[in-house]
Amino acid sequence: MRRHLNMSIGPALLGLIACSPPTDHVAETAADRVFLNGQVYTVDENRSWAEAIAIKEGKIVYVGDNAGASRRIGDTTQVTDLRRQMMLPGFHDSHIHIMIGVMADQECSLLRLETPEDVAERLKECTSLAGLGGDGWILGGGWGEWLWPDANPQKGLLDLLFPDRPVYLESSFGHAAWVNSKAMETVGLDAGTESPPAGVIERDAETGEPSGTLRDAAMLLVKNKLPPMTLQQRTDRVRAGMALAHSVGITAVIEPGLDGELIRPIVALADAGELDMRVRASLSPINWQPGVFDESVFEFLDEREQWRRENLDVDSVKIYMDGVIEYGTSPLLEPYADEHYGSGDFFYTQDEVDRYMRRFDAMGLQVHVHAIGDAAIRRALDGFGAMREANGMSDNRHQIVHLQLIHEDDRPRFGELDIAAVFQPLWAYPDPAALELDVPMLGRERTWQMYPIASVQKAGGRIVGGSDYFVTDLNPLHAIEVAVTRQDPYTNDGPVLNEDERVDLRTMIDAYTINGAYQMGLEHEQGSIEVGKRADLIVLDRNLFELSASEINEAKVTMTVFDGRTVYE
């Protein structure tokens, strides 16, 4: 929601204004906006505090006390009394699918449903949806993998509810799709269809027929044949995504896995002057879908300048090292505890990884790596090592995301190789996925070593925050609280996932502000509240440093400012 702010001015603020210099003196230095009476955590080099700021033409022109800011108030200055609320730089989410991941009204959302029965009830409601294309495809997703044995829902329920309409529903992790018989019939998928490289078609143990779950690259067997969305539909999604991001204080994102089609609505909004978000597009010719690309990726990336716009940077490429631990598709250095699974499959050989990384780096690209299992993370780090040896220390701000299981020998390598560690901190507590899927797959000891944020930080790594929305909640305050407590942020109860991996609040604010700006190459323009930087700001209803750790996510964003303009209140 967008509104213009019109807050009342209290007596104290009137007094400050009364003491300000005459109007003719102020005219030369008058700000467009002034914020007074705040608790402003600047995230500058000294992590200093202020109580007021002034903004002119979208940039910060003053940071300090009320008296100094009041001298910037002119006849047309918009003055806001923060009433001791906390102000921070706008949050950065360095791995998020907000530009393509917001579901439309005509999609079947299964997000945040807690039982299979809840899913069934929601699916019944979705039978009334109009669907997409001539066949009335039912699209959507968000189902929790932990709700079914082996994270493997069957087609039977979908066949019962949708006997004559094809259904394609992606999982909450984004690495699996649940489809019905009609969908498979429509695209020609049957018992004779082989699983593609880097993909799995789950099958009935007795008949060999596809059971209804497709993993990683196998999802493309159906997804590539879905009816296309219009540019207007995609543009509406981007608008909805920006509004959702603004509501939780996010003003800058790295959006991974955008191909030439998925980036079009973002470009369209930028051309219309409506892109109220700093975006780094991490490009991929296979879009955000897990899978493997070939040599044509270089030709695709050579064409990236056509998409560059104000607020839209295209100097990043996404590459997958593996699938996910919960499906047994992520390579591990030690075997899975569940003997049903092997060691997992790499998406690329080490030679391929080394070659891709050297060439991407030489092209001036940030390499944005999906790596979850400890063997895949090691392969990525080895690739970065080969890249550094060949190319030297570039300034392309490479990063590895997810980082679920990192071997202790590899934790110092993030600092040594200058590779950012982009964690999804909200996953770093014993949630249902960890207890129902990871413990059986890894055993309790390895599960309790997941997401070693503190260890990587202590070893010299740069900690950066991301949500991986729509896979999980995008509110940075939930994730920040988990990183500090390693406990369920919604109940503030239950087990702790390795208390030795807790980090402090300052670390996590850095992760979502200045460190995120650094990863976008924008640390001199945003990420902290300093004179000369863009006025991308958020206001919280309480000071995070005055709360207990378990109260962090109870704070609310009351305002989001982008380029000096209120985009959410």
C-alpha cells in the first residue's frame, strides 16, 4: 500500500522549528524531507547513532541531531516526527524470488499449510479457479515437503479433484513439482520417459509409473509446456512483489535465475519509471529452475546490456551445484544416514565448474552459486579457488547461497577467497523440515551442524542475508531473530539448533544492510545512513537493541522510504 505521510507535529517539534533560522537563509539549504526525534542507527563505519536526518532530491544531506536538521526546514519541507521510533537503512535481500514468485489470484497457494488435510481442503477450493490456457491449467504451489513420506506426494488426490484438468504445483523448496495424471498425459510424460540429467521422476515401486512428484530438472518436462503468462500478468506480479517487499522494509534485492523472458516485466517497469527497488538480476538461461546449462550461456550473457536500466543491474549469473538434502539430491562428503539414498549427484564436474567460474569472472560477472550439501559447497569453493589462481582477485563480489552443511575445513575459505556467505537465517532452527526430513537424512549430529553462521563469521567470512522467498517468509526480522536465538521465532519455544552458532544483532543488521549493498556493488551509494547516500530508509516501531532476542520479530515496519519517497506506511 502506498500513502503520503501526514503525521501531526508535536509541541517539541514546533519548538525546534521556531528556533530555526529565518526563511531567506534556509531557502538555499532547505531539504525536501526532514525526520526528527528518531533513534537512527546509521550502520556507518562507527555504527553510530543519530536522532535526525534531512533529505534532498532523493539523497541524504544531513545526519545528526534535531537542532542541525531543523536548520534544513524550509517552507515546503515535509517534516516527520519519528516519536523515538527506530530508523535503519533499507533492508537488502541477497537471494529472493520476489520479482517472479508472488502468486496471482488465479493460482492455487498452498503456502504455510500445516497438515495434509489442510492441503486437501485448500485444493478443493482451487477446483473453482479459472486456470490458465485452453486446458484450464491449475498452477500454484508452496506445499511443505515434510507433510508426505519421503517428500513424495502422490498424484491420486489431484486426480480425484481434477480428473479433467492438468495440475502443476511447485513445492515450498522450489525443487519439486506435484502433478496429476492429466498434466502428464498433456505433455506426454509416462512410464517410458527417462529422468533427465540432474532430475528425478519419482515412480510407483511396483508399476514403474510416474507417481506424481518431479524433482529438479524433471520439473521442466511439464513446466516448459505450460501456457505462457502475458507480459501484463508478469508485470502485475512484479508490482505485487515490490509492494510485499516494501511492507517488510526491503528496498534492494538480488533476484536469481532470470532469463530473457522473466526479466522483461522488470525492464518494463524501469522504463515506465515505476521500479521502486534496487535490483541485481542474477541471470540464467534456464531461469530459476534447478538444472544444467551449456555453452550457450556465454552468448546469453553477452547480450545482457539490453536489459540494464536505472535501478536494474545485470552483472551476475546463477549456477547450481546441487539439489537439496531433503530429497537426497545434494552430494555429501559422508553418506546419507538413510541408506535409501546414495551420496547425491553433482550438477557439474569439477573441471566444468572451474572453467565456468574462470570465464564468468573474466566477463566481469558476479557468480551466484546455489550450494547446499558439504560436498557441493566444497566443489564451489574449489572452483572459486581455481578462478582466483587464474584471474587474480577481482572485485566481482561472488557469493554462495543456502550453505546448509559446511565442512569445518571449508569455513575459513570464504574469507580467504573473498566469497560472501549468503545464509537464509530463518532456516537455522529445528523447524518441521529439519526434524522430519533432515534428521532422518543426516542424523541428529550433522543436522545440528547446519547453517554455521557464527563459525563462518569467526573464520573471516562476510555474512549476508537472504530469504529465498517464496520458499520461505521474506520478513528480515524473523530471520534476524533466528540467527540470534537459533530457536523457533513464532513460538519462542522448543529446541535450539546449536547455540554455538548464534550471532549478535549487529552482525545480522549488517548482513541485511551494508553487506547486502556491498554484494550489489552499491556500498558507496546505500546500505548505511550517511550524507551523500540514497535515501532508502525504514522506520520500525521500536528499537531492536532495546528488545530481548525473542522479541526482535515483534517489531513492525511502519514506513519504507525509497529515494526519499514513502512507498509504504
